[in-house]
Amino acid sequence: MACILTGAATFSQTNLPNGDMEGWHDVTLGTVTYVQIDGPLFNTLNELAAIPPPIGPGPLTVEKQDNPHSGSWCAKLKSDNFTMIPNDIFIPGMMGFTQLDMLNNGIKLGKPCPGCKPSKFYGWYKFDQVNGDSCAAVLLASKWNTTLHKKDTIGYCRTDFKTPQSAWTYFEMPVTYTGSDTPDSLLVLLVSSGGFSAINFQGGQGQVGNTMYVDDISIDYPLGITQVLMPEIGVKTYPNPARGNMTLELTQRIPGGMLDIYDMEGRLVSSQTLENTVNTINVNGLVPGQYHYKVIDGKTIQNTGFFVVAK
């Protein structure tokens, strides 16, 4: 996929929770303490350090660093080996929307994000290269295939950085989609070695010591729209399934708020104002089936969800 890299930008704000790498905490498991980035989206492989002997401990591959692009902290991702018998396992420094799955020797990828359809993925990085290795930034948008019972990737962008960068460097990538479907989950990955395997630890390739620094990671939406990925405004819809009318209840009133309803092909089928915290939504004109909604405040998507219209 084509990716665009530019040399300058005038902003460092991010709409991803903790995309500015400012939040960190210590985790203690038994006698081992390691640093972990604050959630709810980003995670690391540092939990490997808590694997007890004789198998562990594993390497710490992500650290917080005080040489940021902005703010107080950035993330340092450094590839290392997990020393095991008979063979070492290569572990990249990895940060992203993941959860370590040690029982299955892999990683759970992606976070739920109904209606997320970013148009751009961008941020800042530095790169200390070892023996020609690369580092990478990846975004995948996917949708659950109810027939095949698996995730289908419907949006994608990736850049493998192959040139060392001693100064903070801006990257920007457009997200390419294969159709008009709306994703229901999102994956962002930042990895210190481009030959990583997110499915099987033993399948990764790279150079020990290859290091990527990242900061101010963000995504954008078309037409200047932004989406709150951890909503402060809660939404309840009932009854669900709905017939005739449906009630949409907000935890707080949105002056000038709008409700946009989409069918499962991503087509806008209804739009109406939200005058109060409790709103009556007429669904008589909708054919039976599942729908996706967005609660919008100006150009900000405050919350999203699904509902069903019954026969």
C-alpha cells in the first residue's frame, strides 16, 4: 500500500488515549517489577519479564524515556532475545492495541471500535538501526465476518522505516479501504523490527538492539471529523430489538447533537437531531436488520454502537 512520509508538522496533539506516551505504571508479579504503558488501548510485551524460571524471565523490550517529541515521556522499543533452550526466541519491542496470549504462544490483536474508519495514521519516531534491520508502523481496520467466523481486514496501512533517524521525524500514512464496509475493530502496532510475527513468537526475525522511539501517535477521520475512542458520553438504546420507536438515552445532553444511522453496508439511512438526554427515535422506515449509529457533536463522534430493528 502507498504510504506518505513528510518532513514536518505543526502539531503534536493526539486523539488516541495515551498516544502521547505520558501515562506509565509499574506492575509487580511475584518478585518481578516491570514498567507498562497505561491502557486502555496500548500494551507491550513486557509481561514476558514475569515468566518464572526455568523458562523465564523474558526480556523487557519497551521502556519510557525522557527525551520526547513533546511532553515528558516517549516510548523506547528495543528488540531482544528471549534466552531459551535449545534456541533463543527473537522478541521485538512492540507497542499497540494488543494483549499477550502466552497460553497460545501469541498475541491477541485489535481493540473493539465500532464505526472507527480512520483516514490517516500519523506520529513521530526516531530510529537506531542495527545491521540493516527496519522498524514499522501499522494500522489495520477489520470487521467480523459472521459467515466465516473470523476478522476480515478491510482497511490497511504500513510503513517499514529503513533509514536511521537521530532526530524526531514525522510519519503520515493514508488508510486504504477495500470497500464501503464500516470496521468494528482497530489495530495499531509500532514495532522495533519489521520482520515481526504477531501470531507466533518463534516466527519473528530481526536484529537484537534495533531500537525505535515513538511519540504523539494519532489517527484522523475524513472531513476533519474526530472520534472519541474512550467516550465520556454514555449511550443506551432500548428496546433492542426495536419496533416502531426506539429510545436513545444519553448520560448528558449534547446541544446541537445529531444521530446518524447506517446500514451494515455503510450507507447513511437516517439522520436526526438529539434534543434531550432521552430521545425517541422513529425506526418505522428501516427494514429489519442490524444498524450502526454515531452520536455526533459538531465534527466529533462522541459515541457509536449497534441496534437491531425487528420484523
